[in-house]
Amino acid sequence: MEKAINSIIRALNHADATAPEWLHLLPAGEFKGVDGRGPWAAPDMDALIKTFNSEGLKLAVDENHSTDLAAKLGHSAPARGWIVEMQKRDDGLYGKVEWTPEGEQLVKTKAYGFLSPVLMHTLQKPYRIVKVARVSLTNDPNISDLKSLHSQEENAMLEQLRKALGLPETADEATVMAAVTASHTAQTAHATLMSRIAEAAGVAKETAPDALVTVIHSRGKASATDAENAELKTQLVSMQAQLTTLATSTAQDKATTAIDGAIQTGKIVPALRDHMIARHMKNPTEVENEIKLMPSLNAGGLGNRKQPGADQNALTAEDDKVMAMMGIDPKAYADTAKALHGKGN
């Protein structure tokens, strides 16, 4: 627990020295440019994410639209980062960025403060966005509805806190702060109890719990001391049980959030929810890495299985990959696929 608290403190101390991991690419509602261009209709974020995923290409983060301006004149236009993932949030579309060393330095030193996306859209107003082509670092943004890079320092801090607490990327600010509060409360209570026990045992406050138990066991010549030691041992066992319960509850909350998200995106069938939550609680990193590699079951697999005339219940190559990654019995998987396909009709 102490290590977790120290990780949180380090995250808070160094958050302002880190470039944001997620960039605000589009607002959630209808918007128009400062120069009068637009309006653009509220973006269909699900469709934009689907397009990005289907193309399988990273999107460049450049400076002042150098890809569209300088490069066409034969000048250098290096990327300062690459968008590798998109995510739908309440306030709009976000892109996860892998910064180049030069790009990260530009943002950390606040050489740029804003973003300007390059959009492909229909020709009739309100324009409907069909693709985000790339995004530029700029100090003269045309879309005022986007968060500035400087305001995203707070988001960078939240991202580091999520990592320090072992929370999924989708955990919101309230979830993060609740986890911080729970960790701090548990740490304070644990430290207080250890101090009391150490004082009663006549040893240094820094003595480890196991060593304290050994000391208490080795003493107890007077009955009054025996009673006091018994009470302290009971409190110690109770506190350790509370810490174990807290850790289990936190692990279950994280697992539920991650697996429900994967079900929502079609990467895991609902019938496997409890199984995957149990696996995530034991090894979250392994399960989340598997989820990243899983194809969507709604993209040609479960829920939208085959072309007309094909055997709708036959398993696909993507199904085989999912079964192999999750260690699922083929018959059980096929039964689940058949049931889901029947609901889709």
C-alpha cells in the first residue's frame, strides 16, 4: 500500500512535466471555425473510430499543417507524434498519441498551446465529417471548442494516476479520486495501527508487521500484557483483512470496467463476462493485452456473421483466434455464437 501511495505522489509531482497522452481531436457537438468556416455537424465518433481502425494507419501530428503546406513545396515536414488509437468520450473524440522526442519536448516546454485537426467532410452544410486525416500543433487554432494542450496537463496527471493506481484508461476523474481517497485512508489507518503496536511492543515504529507478530508472540509473561497483546494481534489481523478486502474490491471494480468495455466494443461475448472478470482480477495486464489483440466480434464474427447463403453458424478464422487467446472450448463458443446470431435475426 505504501508503494502505491508513493507512486501517486510521484505522479502528482511530475504530471506537469509530461506531454498529454490523449489529444482532444473533435468536440462532441456541432461546431464551426473561428474564421467562419462550417458549421460541421456533431461528429459520428463511432463511425470515425471504425474508419480509423479499418485503415490501420497511424495519423501524423505535425506543426502548423506542414504536411499540407511545406511538404507540397518540397520542404521538410516531420511528424512530431503519431495518433495510434481513438476513443469516444463525453466531450468529443480523443486520439492517443505516441510523441517523437522532438514533439514531446515542444509540448512540455509549451512551445505550442493548441491543436488543429485536418478533416475530410461532405460538401453540403452542415458538413458531415467522414475522416480525421491528421492533426497539427498550432498557436492559432480555428476550432475553439477543443481543449488546449496546456489544459490537458490535468488530463496527463489523471493518466499517471490511473497507471499508479492500476485503473483502466476509461476510469473517469471521480473513479480516480475515489481510488486515491481509499488508498490514502487505508495507508493512514495502517500506519496508525502499526505505530500503536510497535509502541506497545517496545520496538521501532518502522518494524515490519511480521516482525511485530514475532515480538508479540515471544512476550506475555503477565496476564495483563497477554490480554493487551491479544487485542493488538486481533487488530492487526483485522486490519490486514480489511486491506485484503480493499485490494480485492478495487481489483474487481477495475476488472468489471475493463471487461464491460470490451463487451461493449464487441471484443468479448457477454456469456464470458464472469470468466474474463475473474481472469482480469488475477492478471489484468495479460487480459488487457489479449483484448487489444482481439478482433471485434461484431465485424464479421458474432452478431454479423457471414454473407447471405453462407453457413451462419460456422466459425471463422477470427473466431479461432479469439478461442485460442482466451482458451475457450470450441463447442461452448459455437453455442454462444449460435445463440447471439439467433438474437440478431
